[in-house]
Amino acid sequence: MTVLADIYTRLPDSIDDLPPPPSAEAVKEADYRSRHWSSSIPGPLKPGSPEHKRAIAAMFRETFNPYRPSVIDWPKLEPDALKRVTSLPIWDIAVQTEGKARLRMAAYARVVDDPDMKDAISRNAWEENRHKEVLSKLVEAYGIPMAPEPAYVEPKDVEWAYLVTGFSECVDSFFAFGMFKVARVSGFFPAALTETFEPVMQEECRHILLFANWLAWYRAVMPAWKRPWFELKVLAVWAFLIYERLGLARTVDADGQEHTQDNNFTVNGTKEMTSQDITLADFVQICLTENARRFSGYDPRLLRPRLAPNIARALLFGLRLFGKKPDRAAQEIAVAA
């Protein structure tokens, strides 16, 4: 069953059918539009209101960035840079995560009745498919060995699967923003590579912005009798995600080679990306700064994901009580262009 076929009603049937921007100026303009958006609707955007719902859908539709994975010019890397990139224990999980996300979101979009939300979540699924294409092209360009991908099976409980994907992206993206900033400033990733991959990172910001506002809207319009069961499901999702991140993921390829993937690389892998002494307090502060920067261009009336930033602030407060506050290294990385 091809679930993705259902979401191509207002986007090209193929990712590579997107018309390429005609000039460098057009590319720059598309990138700017993907990061800056405000609704023309006056007044507050109260979750559950028609205005809030229309604003969410309009934001996601109007900030679309039409880049094409097949025409990305992956930069040639020097041997040491190539070794650093190919040795990261993330690529199998990254590709498989996007593969699951595209299927889960497309499956959930099929059962959504509201046309605005259906359109937004369908577009999200299409973009998750494009993320997988980007990662596949990167893996191919740099000869990164990969374990065989598992079969992607449509979930039986599509709401559960959508919640798992959405909450997971909210947490992972928060730390990925900081890790990507560290990798760029430290030179772990060459500038040309980070510039090439930057649209994908900002797209993740749009995705979790959509999820946070969908969640608030969904809770607001949900019948009261359904709310307790839904909140229990949310708690179960968080329990599952915590359990999932307690260990390493291991897969074996066709040649019998074991591939070990770190489920928490965005938290644990930062020290590998810089020669500077980055403490936990430093990294948390960098994540908070980057998270705020990436969301800063969107209408402030739209809700932002709050759990990961709030936990990070609480952790930072606790660290400061023990004299472990961010030092100059964090400040220099956070403000670097």
C-alpha cells in the first residue's frame, strides 16, 4: 500500500518535479520566506479557534522551501572531514527515522477530517519524504555504509504513531539545533556542507511548530469525554520515548557487520565535534539560544514546543546552583554567525 500517494494533491507527484529557483536571488528569497512568517489575521490566535487553525495551515503552506534533493551539489570533502562525517553513528537511525515519519504522518493525514489540518499534515509527510531523500543522497555522495532498511509498515494506531513522531521530533530537534551549531562553528562539518544541509534543519523547526500548534488545537476541539484517555496516551508516549532512548540501537547488515547507532547522539556526541571544552551547561545554553533563534521569525502568536526548552532551563538552573554555569565557550558559539 502506498500511503504517500494520497498526499500529492497539491504538491508535485515527484520531489524532483519541483521547479528549480531560477536564480541565486530566488533561492535566497525562498530561504527567507521559509524562516519568516506572520499571519494577517488580527487579534489573538486562540487554540481551537478557526483563526488559529487557518493560521497554522497558512504558515506551513506559505513557508515551503522548494529545494530539490537531486540537484543538491554535495561539496567534495577533504579526507579528514570525510572521515569525521562518515564515522558519526547517526546515519542509519536518521534515514530510518525519516522513513517512519513520512509513513506515520501520511497515515494520520488520511484520517483527519478537518481540511486545513489535513492539508498541513499531508504537506509535513511530503517534506519528511524529502528529508529521507536528502539523507539518502548524502549517504550516497559520501559512501557511508548503511545497514539494510527495515520494511516500513503502516501503523495500526495512527494517532499513537503520529504522537510518537511529533513528540520525538520536538525533543530531538531541540538538541539537534545546538549540535548543528557546535558542528558548524567548530568546523567539524565544513562550511559548505552545513550550508547545504541548513534548509533541512530549519524545516525541522517548521515541523515541530506545526506539531505544537496542532496539539493545542486538537486538545481544544476534542470532546471532554475523550480528553482523559488522550492524556493517558500522551503519558504512555513519553514513557515509550524515554525507554527507547535508554540504550543503543544495533542492526546487522548483509555482510554480518554490526551497526551500532546512538539514540542519544544529539546529546552525547557534542564533545566529538569540537576541541573546545564544552560542558553540559554550555551545550544546554547553546541549544536554548539556537532554539529561540530558529523560531524568532515566525508569528509570536503561534505556540512553540515548550517541554524540551523548559526542562533545559530547569537543568541549567540546577547546574548553576552547583556553580556549573555556561562559560565563554558557550557564549562564543551561541553568538557566532
